[in-house]
Amino acid sequence: MRDWTATATATATARVPAADTAAHRAGRLGVAAMLAALVVLLSAVPAMAAPIVAVVHTGLGVGQAIVLGLVEGITEYLPISSTGHLLVTSRLLDLPHSGKAGDALKSYEIAIQSGAIVAVLGLYRHRFTTMIEGITKKSIAGRELLMGLAIAFVPAAVVGLVGEKVIKKHLFGVGPVIGAWAVGGVLILVLVARGLLTKPGGRPLEALTSREAAIIGIAQVAALWPGTSRSLVTIVAALLLGLSMSAAIEFSFLLGVLTLGAATAYSVVKDGSAMVDSFGLLTPLIGLVVAFGAAVVSVRWMVTYLQKHSLAIFGWYRIGVAAIALVLLATNVI
């Protein structure tokens, strides 16, 4: 990939909006998130006037929707696996995980990813503006970034579609999640201890090649195992390829928008009717907005924290949460 322009380089340090206008922008993005969710859901399920005004629905209360929204928003972009946290949380809330109700819940958990997606769209709006300009051939930088993201997106998309049934049948369980949490935690600590993830400097995002984008995309396939974390494998892969921490985080986040956006659209089109029949529209929208707010806080914190610290804290966290989940599983709590 060719070098970017000076304007694009200025945004490579994962900037976020200025504090004095953040509240206003967050408000506008929140409204946009709700409207986007309405459009997607209404397009997937015709004639939904009645569920729109319903407040209490079978199988998922507003309080439960808020809890799941918080968990989704906080964990989606951290290298600790949102899927694993949502699976364990739903068990703790005693929510259905099989049959039609279980399918509706899984669709809800994917749909509220839209909130986290919108959060990153807002925080990294400069990059997305550049990519839009790339589509219209106004920006070589935008076109190069878009090509890199498209290349990285393909491997997981193909494997996910082909292996969807096998993954859901054999990997969507507390046991596999605990294993992935523990392995990922140990991997982080080993790589940090050997200095492989803490090298000073590193190349900017502008230096990422198409080959390296493909490697990161292949690494993302591992995240199809719940509990692994898409952010973890993509950030680690980028760091091992020699990118700086800020570049690795930013590419991971941008790739996440594409990957999560596709997964959300696929799930809503496929199972959106079951979700709305079970929960209506209001409850999922509440979860989406909560996920948006939590993701804004989470992403801001992670970007700031990793500017001065290593990924080690996430390794210890993964091992700790795996141990807690194992105890809960052994005592039949989940």
C-alpha cells in the first residue's frame, strides 16, 4: 500500500473528538443509532406497528436488555471477547439459550453490536470520511485503506459462512469460552514477557501492505471461536507484523466495523423477525443505545491506556475471568 498524504497521517494516532463538543456529538450519534436500528429492523420484518409500542416482552426484560447492552458495549473492542461475556452473562441472567427463544436472544446479542459500531464510526469519523472519498476517487489514501480492510475482511467472512452450523453446534458453550479465555490470556502474557508486543516505535498504519492486511484477516478467523476475541487476534497480529500500537488498535477497530456490520446485517435479515416477535422493537433499541454509550467510554479508555501500558492487564483479566467462569460452571450456577 502506498504512503498516505500528510492529512491522513495526522489521524493515524487514533484521535478522538475534542471534549468540548463530545457531548453534542454523542447525542447526535445516539439518535442516529436508534434511527439506523429502526431502518434495519423494519426492513427485515414487515408490518411491525404493534411491537413498536410494546414494553414488556416474553423472555427479555428491559433491565436484562440494559445489562446485556452494557456488557456488549464495554467488551466489544477490548481484547477480552464480547461473545464470551454475553454468553456467560445471559446464563447468569437465566435467559433462554436454546429453541426459538434462544435464537431470538442470539440475534439480539448480535443486533446490539450496532451500538458499538456507531461509537467507532463517530470516534474515527476522519478515517471513514477518507474512505468515502476513496470510493469517489478523491483520495488515494482512502482507497488504499479501504482495499486493506476489504482484504482483511474476506477470510473470516468466508469461514464464518461456511462453518456457521459447526461453530454454533460445537463452540458456543461456556466450556469452549473458558478455554479460549485462558489460552488468550496466557498468550498475551508470554508475548509481553518476551517483548514481542512492547517494542518501541513501530510502523504507522500508512505502511501496512496488502499482504500484511491479508495476514491480519487470516488471524481474525481464530476469533470465530467464542472467547478468543476479534480485537485480540487482530491487534496481536498487527503488532507482530511491526505496526505501532496506535496503528494496530486503529486497524483492528476499523476492521471491526466492517466485520461486525456484516455479521449484524446477516443476523438481522436471517433471524430479525424472531427477535422482534419475542422482544418487540423498544427493548432491542434500548440495548443498542446502552451499548453505544458504553462502547464510547470503553474505546476512549483503551486507546488512552495502551498509549502508556502493555496488553498485560488484559491477559491477567482473561485468566481471572476464566477461573471465575470455571467455578460457576462447576457449581452449576451457569
